[in-house]
Amino acid sequence: MLGKEQEANFFKYRGVGFRINYLRISVTDRCNLRCIYCMPANGILNKPHSEILSFEQIKRIVKAAAGLGIEKVRITGGEPLVRKDLHLLIEELKNIGSLKELGLTTNGINLSKHASSLKKAGLDRVNISLDSLVPERFERITRGGSLNSVLRAIETCLSIGYSTLKINTVLLKGFNTDEILNFAKMAKARPIDVRFIEYMPTDLNHPSHEDLFFSALEAKRICGDLGRLAPIHSERSSTAKVFRIDGFCGTVGFITPISESFCASCNKLRLTSDGRLRSCLHSSKAIDLKSALETGASEEDLARLVKEAVETKPESHNLLNAPLGRDSEIYSMCQIGG
Ligand code: SAM
Ligand code: SF4
């Protein structure tokens, strides 16, 4: 474990009181969908299994990071549910007592089958990505996915008692922006939090970013047709600006990486499926924790490397000038975890 002094330094990052307390972990670079804005039609070249972190390695990294103040962990991918026995990882991470929240981001295709075992294993929150409520469009955006499977997963999660469910919708001009009100209405009668996310450029984006980009601020204006949007106080580090529409049970939120950058309050670290720790989604800087583990790193060694990642966190992204992929081998969100 780290001494008091190291812990104190960790929390001093970007001024007293600001804490990097969130770790997003990609458990695989594989996916069962091929969303047009995230993957090429024929997929990406996947890493061999030997290059992907084992559950044991992930657990060791999370333990070291938790010792430094990481309190929230989100499992993502690629598609995390294509990784076999994911509930066993959730169980292991739940045993790290200091973690306050364990979440999962999934495309929902295989979720209804696993929702219950994941909850029993200790999963607290589920985010489901969903970009259209029209079956043919959903199929087109995901290149073949079934909307019904995702809708079934939403029902299953609500019925087994996940207290809130988040739906993440990437705004895609010409594909789904006429569905903004229908998405927002999902939050009307049920504890569903809908988040509209701006499309971010990567070197892979086809069609182009300019053709597809739609501002989340405009989506917010459109949601105003449903009633007054009352702001909900969220943590300073929250990437979404969240509102409750009069009479709604859930909330709507707007995530604006492009039109209003939130880098200055970003509290996240990201671990790629091959064990590289990145302190910014859009920076090529990464620390190779898998190699460190394989050459005998102790918990203290890992903690020192995590701290190094925090200290080199960039002040802000340079997304529009240098899209993801321009200067590193990572060129799509499915490789880094979105
Ligand atoms: N497969 C899972 C899923 O789709 O939820 C988890 C991984 S996916 C990379 C995580 C999130 O990143 C999804 O909500 C997806 O819509 C989002 N994403 C992928 N590419 C994006 C882009 N270029 N701009 C904005 N969001 C993106
Ligand atoms: Fe797969 Fe998620 Fe990327 Fe879609 S957004 S291709 S589901 S990793």
C-alpha cells in the first residue's frame, strides 16, 4: 500500500479537492456489432488472446488503483459481453472493498441472458448504447444488429431491479436526429436516464465527421418541446449536463465533447484491453501495465505507474485537429473503450 504522502499527492492533481477517481476498463477489443461510426464493415484486426489482460491481471491493476483513490470502475470494450464469464471478473472486483461503484457499458445484444448473473455478482449500474428505435435503422447503423434484443435487455434490467438504467445515444445527423424526442420520452414513465452524445471524429469515421455531426446543445433545445428542463446538480466531474423534464421519472443528459469540451473536469483513466493505461481518451500517451505485470511488478510498482498516468494527463484534447488514431495505433473507440 502507498504511504499517506503519496495518496495526498495523488489527490492534489489539478488543485486541491479534484480527484481522479474513475477507471474505465476495456476487457476486449472484439465486438458482435459493426456500428458504422466505430468499426469498419469487416471489423478490426483483433489482438491475440495472449495480448489481452487476464481477469487476474485486471484485478491486480484495479486493486493498485483503488489504493490510490479510484472508486468507480466501468467495464467496457469492444463488447464486454463477448468476453466469457464476465460475471467472474465482476465478482472479483466487488471483493475490492473500497470500490463504490461497478458499472458496465454494453450494446445490449447479449444482455438479457447475462443481466441477472451480473447483478448477483455485484454489478451496480448498466449503460446500454442504443442509436435508433426503428428496427431497420438500428440494423443499418449497427450493420446487422437486432433492436428487439436490446429492447428485451432493457425490460429485463428494469424488471430485475437495476435501480436506474442509462441509455447512451450517439447523435448522428441524417440517421437518428428525428428520433430525439422519442428517445427522451423513454425517460418519462420509467427510471431511465437518456444521454445524447456528440459524435467524435476518429481516423476511421465513415461517413465523415462533418457529415454526421449533430450538436447535443441542439438536441437539448429540441427536448425543450417536452416541457421545462430543470437542471440536476451533478458531480463536477460529470461529463453530462443532466436535466429532469417536468413530470418525468428519469432524466435526459447531453454530452458535448466537441461543442463544449469538459476536459478541465475529466476524472477518468482508461485501461485498454491489452493493458495500456491512458489518462485521456484522445491522447496517444499510454503506460504499458501488462508488460509491467509480466516482469514482476508489485502493487507499489503498479500504483507508481498509475500515478504517473495521472500526472501526465493532458489539459485538454485536440480532437478536431488530431482525431483519434492520427498519432497512435488506436483509431477507433472499440479499441479504447469509448
Ligand atoms: N460495445 C459497447 C457499447 O457499444 O456500448 C461498449 C464499447 S463502445 C466503444 C462505448 C461507447 O462508445 C458506445 O456508447 C458508443 O456509441 C460510443 N462511441 C463509439 N464510437 C464513438 C464516436 N466516434 N463518437 C462518440 N461515441 C462513440
Ligand atoms: Fe461494437 Fe460498441 Fe463499437 Fe458498436 S459502438 S461497434 S457495439 S464496440
